[in-house]
Amino acid sequence: MRSAKGECCMNGMTAGRIEAVLKAAIAERDRRIADLERQLNALKKQMAAATPDAPAAHATPVAAAAVQAAPRIELKVQPAPRSVEVSKVKRRTGEAERKAMREKHRQQQARREAETTDKSDAKAGLEGRSFLYVGGRDCQVAHLRQIASSYGANLIHHDGGLREAVSRIDNVLPSVDCVFCPIDCISHDACIRVKTGCKKWEKAFVPLRNGSKSSFERALQSMSQGDTAQ
């Protein structure tokens, strides 16, 4: 029976040391069993030599007794106690992650609000203005007017001479603040007419890369920020 001091030492062992002790004890037990089996075999040989007619089965109880006499080594492995420090670290890590998520959400919300405010201010800067759009595609005109309306502006369209007279551009120019021309969807004559008229009436001329809705909206955003090309 182990003493109280032995129990304390066993409880203080780490899992690795306990495993090593168990392996050593098992090895020692196997060694002693093997030694007993060698002694038993030697005894059986002596008995067979003394009484050759005796059945070998008489030695079986001796073998069983020898095996049963082998010492039984049992070590009760105590479960490793849960570290309080690990729990504290996990709790602090969880709190830090939650705090980071709240801060990220707050920054995203502030950014969305700032973008909404900037967009509202930009659109307010074009409120009540009138624009002339020369050229482009007929299927896009309704969408272009809708975009201009979202900025509070009015859009007048001229097809660049396909069906309308180019001379009508001269009649419209004095009443608008700016003229947009998609360079990929306008005739050369209409483009020259627009540039000449803008110079005469001191109107802003804004060439667009193409006749897409996104190109027009980017031009309006730039104009709202004071970046319009003259």
C-alpha cells in the first residue's frame, strides 16, 4: 500500500512522466514473467528426466501459479488538472476578438454614412442645372436622363445629326450649363459644332470616353467635385 507521500508525488507527475513510469513497470513485469517461464521450463525438464512416464500436463498448475505469482503493478493515472491560466488567456482572446469586430462594424457604418453624405452633397451641387448631351445611343437616353435627375439636373439630348438638324445645337447651347459628348458615338461635324458653340457661349465641354451610363455618371461626380474639364 502506497503512503500519502507517494500519492502526492504521483499526483504531481506530468502525463509524460506517468506514461514513462507505466512503460517501465510493464517492461519490468514482462522481464520477471520471462524469467519465471525460463525457471518453469528448466523445472519441467528436470521432472521429465526424473519421471519420463509422467505426463507433461502435471506441470500446468505450476505454470499457472508462476504466472499468477507475477507482481501486478497498477498505477492510477490522475487526469491532468485544467490550467486556470489557459482559461484566462482564452477569455481575454475572446474579448479582444469581440472588441475588434465591434470596432470594424463601427468603422464600416461610419464609412457608409460618410459616403452617403458625400454623395448627397455632390448631388446637391448640381441641383437645378441643365446639361446638353450630344450623340450617344438612343436606347441609353432614358437612363441618362434618370441619372441626371438623381443629381437634380435636367438633361437635353441631341442625336448628333442622325435625325435632328445639327443647327439645333446652336439654339440649345445658350440655355445649358455644360455639354457632354461621347467621342465614340458622335459625328465629326456635330463634335466640331459643339466645340465651337461652347467656346462662343463660354460653356463647359466634357468629352466622354464612350456612351455608357457609367461614363456619364462618373462625369457628373467629377463635376460635382469641381474637376470638370473646360
